Amino acid sequence: MVKLLLGFLLVLAVAGTTLAGGCDGDREDMIRECKKYEMFPAEPKIPPSAACCAVWQKADIPCLRKRVTKEVEKVWCMEKVLYVSNYGKRPFKPGYKCGNTLVS
């Protein structure tokens, strides 16, 4: 499935890793607003809040994507990240790669 930026951002926060860069605010917003919609288990998939969708709309996804690590992928369900991105009307395009996940 697809892995989104949220996954890596949230795991990094959970792991206590401090990241430098221009999308730290987006990472914090994703964690605050979207975490509960993107964590394991893969089911059930819950429609995200309007606040979570708003974060997706404004987030610097390419920056966040760079922060997806194997550790992040252990915590964040990339299948749910894809679901939330689609629901929030900012889907990943086929061929997009985030961490170890390639969007089909």
C-alpha cells in the first residue's frame, strides 16, 4: 500500500527524535490532529476529522516523506495514511514512494 508522510512524522515524535528542517510544524500538526486515524491496527479505518484533513491540505508532504524511517513504519500504518490522504482530498499519485511503500 502507500505510506504517507504522517507515518514517519508521528513515529519520530513518539521515539523522541528531534528533527530539524522546514516541516517541523507540519509534523507536529499531523501528530496532534491525525495520529489517531493513522496508527495500527490497519482496521477499522475511521474517516479523519476536518482538522486532520486541513493539516493534510497545507502540509509539505515531500519534506515529511523524507522523514519516514523503518521505525516510523512500525508505528504508523501506511495503509491508513493512504486512506487519510485520499479522504482529505490529497491522494498520493501512483508511483509515489514513501519509506518502503510504493503507491500503486
